[in-house]
Amino acid sequence: MHISRLHNFLIVMLAFLVYTGCADTARNRSNGEESLREPTSPARHATLSGRIEQPAGGQVFTIGEDVNFELSFNKDAGDIVSVQMTVDGNEAVFSGDIPGEIVWNSGGQKTGSNQIRIVAGFEDERTETYSLNIVLKSDIAPVRYSYRILNSYPHDIRAFTQGLVYHEGFLYESTGQYGQSTLRKVDLESGEVLRSLSLDRELFGEGLCVHDGRLYQLTWKSRVGFIYDIESFRMLSRVHYQTEGWGLTSDGTDLIKSDGSHILYYLDPQYFSETGRIEVFDNNGRVDGLNELEYIDGTVYANVFGTDEIVMIELKTGRVTGIIDLTGLLDRRYHHPNLDVLNGIAYDHDNDRLFVTGKNWPRLFEIEIARR
């Protein structure tokens, strides 16, 4: 009996010693691996010896204005032997030197955010890069325009107009609302819907344009777009894009999309991938609410959501060059309970005719803009 108990005790002790020995080995291996890794532990981030004191990041300037950059350095920074500056990746010309102050003239830039990088080269052959963004607003006050009505045409009062385009004698229209969104071909003179395609109930129709003989249609929050054969309305492709879909137009090369902000996005017509963007500003600041779009000879005309205004945007710079005030366009005798905001711009390039309408408007207008 005692021998059996001793036997069991010895077995337990042996198992304990084996376990602890393995654990010690594992710990030793672990400690060994850790000690081997110590020399290759994450490198400490180098601390810059200088920084930009002025201007503040995001500070707003006017195109053409001189921007003064004040830099400061630690006392042990060393001597600076070279300075380079880029704006949005392009080399910039400046005056002055650092330490101290350098001056850059913002003439010729686009509106919106501009990324500034200043690279200082030191005597010991190291370089340091200091970065910030500044914002440029337009240097011109937009020209104010009014309008004259040249013609008035019937328009389907049930059409919640989100996109409008004129092509080869016909209007094409994208209408919104869940469960009611459509793509339409419309006769201008009579307002008759000649062809219609209903979207799925979960989709809200938005901007529309013609590009390379095909129809391109956006939807709102689903971020899904469609490419159609213009004759049959047969869907050729289903595409996806970033941000919400609002307005859409084409400059003949790229598609241009709005999302209700102050930004216009250039999209590749085949894949809808973003190829560039423009930030829209007037002389007071950024212009939000950009909605339905129409491209006319280098300028994008855009409805400003919730207003009676169309802004004229110079694509090369992002500046608002003009504002068309369409207050009072729809006579009060046409008002009804479901009437909604101005939305819908179409241009007949061959005959230089501009058409506008609104959501659930019973009329569509051909207008001529007139300077106030």
C-alpha cells in the first residue's frame, strides 16, 4: 500500500518536473526571441526641427493674394542650404528664404484646397518637409443675370425632375422618388412621354446625361448608376461610384457629377472611377448644394438646391462666374400642393437653346439669360 502511494507520488512529481522544464524552455525561447528582436524594434520617429507657424492650416485666401509662410526652427536645427516649395505637387516660385519668411503668390491657382509642401535642405545633407493645406476662394464677383422667357412647353406634373438633357430633337429625363423613379424620352413640343423605363422600387433616380451616344443615369443614396442604349433604353452596364449621386453632365471626355456639396467630380465614363475633382467657390466662399448640371462650352451650369438660382462654374478654375436668378419663373397660377423646387437644365447645342424646369412643374421653359 505504501509502495503504491510512493509510486503514484513519484509519477506526479516527474510529470510536474517535465511540465515546468518545458515551460522554462518556452520562456527561455520566448525571452531569447524577444532579446533578438530588440535591435529591430520599431524605430523612433524623427522629430522635425522646424515647423510652419503661419498661416494656419485651412486658412482662406483669395486667388492672386500673396501668402506669407513663416517658419521657425529649433536652436540646434543647423544651417539651411536649400529650400523648395510645391503646391499640389507642382513646383512653386516664391521669394524670401528660411529661416524667416517666404512669400508665394497664389495667382493662377484653382479654388478650394491647395496642399503646400516646403522642403528644407540642411548642411548635414538631411531634408525636412513641412506641409499644410490652405483654401483659395474666387477673386471675382459673379455677374448677376436675370432671364427672358422665349417659349413655354407642357411638362408632366407627375415628373419629379432630377436630370434633364436635350439630344437630337428630344428631351431625356430622369425622375425621382422611391417607387416612382423613371428614365424617359419626351417630346419637347407636346410634353408627351414617348418611352419610359421604371427603376426598381428601392432606387431613387437622379442625374442624367448623354455621352458618346449613350444615356448615363445616377441614383441617389444607393451609389449605383446605369448606362443605357439611347434608342431602346436597354441597360448596357451597371456601375458604382463614391458619394451620393445628384447631378450629371459630360464635357465630351469625362462625366462630371455633383453630390450636393461644393465639389464636382470627374468620372471615367466606362467604370465611373474618379479621375479628378473641382471645388466650387465664389468671392465669398464655397458654394454648396450643387445639384442638376449642364455643360456648355467650358462652363457648367448648376442648380443650387433649394434656391431659384443657377450658378455658372468655370471648370478650369472652379470659380463661379455668373448667377442666374430665376425667381418668379413659374407663374403662381401653375402652383399646386406637390410643386417642388427648380431643378432641370438642358441645352440644345445645335440651336443655342436653354431649357429649364422643376420638380413636379407643369411647364418647361426655353429662356434667354440677360444681364441685370
